[in-house]
Amino acid sequence: MREPASSPYPLVDFHCDVLWKLLEHEELSFDDHSDSRIDVTPGRLQASQAILQTFAIYTSPQKASQAAIWKSVDLFYDKVLSNPRMHLIRDAADIDHAMNNGLTGALLSLEGVDGLQGDFTMLRLLYRLGLRAVGLTWNHANWAADGVLEPRQGGLTAKGGQFVEECERLGIILDVSHLTERGFWELADRVKRPFIASHSNAKALCPHARNLTDDQIKALIAIDGRIGITYVPYFVREDGKATIIDVLRHIEHVAGLGGAKQLMLGSDFDGIEQYVQSLRHPADVRKLVNEMLKVFPEQVVTDITSANAIRFLKQQLPAK
Ligand SMILES: [Zn+2]
């Protein structure tokens, strides 16, 4: 199962949904003996030389509640961080500790604030437990903002605007991957710190609602935010018959817009039921790295696979 670690291109991945699977299926565990229902396992992270993996708290809109969020945090500690190869990332020093000790950093994020129910106290407690990135919405509307598939295509609510400011005050990274375009621009007007799209591709190549327009990509580049290229087949190619070369095209497109220093990876493993051909789990990302090396200088590949994300986190996370 475990593959030898030999590549000089360690990985950072900014989005997976393991916690959602663990929440939905109590019998599952985060280990190498789990059945094939889990994409992101400790062994595959090690095989991919993962420096850092972001774990998103996500619940379906029907099940969104404060209890579901607390349960997800509990699973993160009880099943993921209990693994001796994982190390909680709260601050910049934690990243150095993980890298120096051959551990995989685990960053906690929240995808959609529906379950928070507008409770800023709970946000502050989640921050104390390690929450370091928040996307306001999943695909639909909630108390804070409208998601990309909401028919009215609104932006942020008044309370959503206050919430964004509280995230900035705390030092929580804002993630616009599921936000409407209107919400994107309203958030951009409101914040002082750079924000990210953790798992979205280029609309110019694949016109899916979850992808970013060139103007959005350029805006993220201009503020030195980050764009995590994702492996969701329907965000890669309109017909969903996506190959690793199609993923590479999105990376090339963003790099062509000037984003070589802002690109990163956001797989969405464990949040997808269909896969880009032969890209099914973290260890497979090595194949994408090999394709990147055919078209980019080694330094650019290093930047996209890990250095851009690490540089951003060291700037944005608390110093200690
Ligand atoms: Zn998502």
C-alpha cells in the first residue's frame, strides 16, 4: 500500500471532505485499513509526501446544525489528529514543526456557515480549536450569503458582512470557492487581507458555476490571494470526461494570467463520486506533477505543489 517517498515535490492540498464522510458513516475510520470509501488516507498522504492537507467541515444543507459542526470537530480530533503522522496546524510554527518532522499538517476549515446559525461566539470557540479557513456558503443561500447555485445570485447579507470582518479580526482565511460572483466582489470590497478560492477552476476553459472568471482570477492574483485547482471532473471539462492533461490546462491558464505565484491545489477528494481519469487519491497526484514538469520549470512546479500555499499560510496564520 505504502509507496516509497522519493519525489522532490511534496504536496499541499487545500480541500478534502474526509470529515464529511466520517460524519455520514460512523463506522469509517481514518487509517490505512479503512475500506475503499476513503480517498485521503494517512498512507496515501505519506506516499504523496503531503506537507499539509486541509480538512473541511461540511454538512448537507438539510443536516446543517451547530451539533453537526461540533461533531465534525470531534471527529477531526478523535480520528484524524489522533493519527501519529498528523499534526494540527494552528500557526506558522506548526508548519515548520510538521515539515521538520516528516509529519502531515492538518488544517481545519469550514465549508458553508449554515450550521453556525449566525453565532459569532461559536466562531471564536472554533478558532480556539484550530479553525483557520471559512467559506461563507456551499452552493445555496444561507444567513450570510448566496452560494453559486442560488437562483437570485445575491451577495452578502448585512450579518454576512459583519461575519467576514470578524473572521478577518480573528485571522481566519476567507474562502470564496462556492460564493456567487456578486458575493465575491462584495467580499473583495469589504476585506483588507488576501482571500482564497480553495477548490475552483477557470471558467474560460470550463463554464461551470463553480469556476472563476478571468476577472476573478486576476483579482485574486492582484491581492496575492490563492487559487486551488480542483479535480472535480465537471469543473475540469464540461462533459466530465476529464484527464490529468485537462487539469494541467487549467493550471496553465491561471499561470498565463500571471498567477504562477498564486496557484495551489485543492483536490476535493472524498467530496466527489466521479474522478478525473487516473486521479483518484493523493498518491495519484504524482502523475499530475510529472505532467507539470513537462511544461513548467522546476521552480514553478515547486511553487504550485507546495511553496505558494506554505508562503501564504505563513503570512496569514498567527506567528505562534
Ligand atoms: Zn466544495
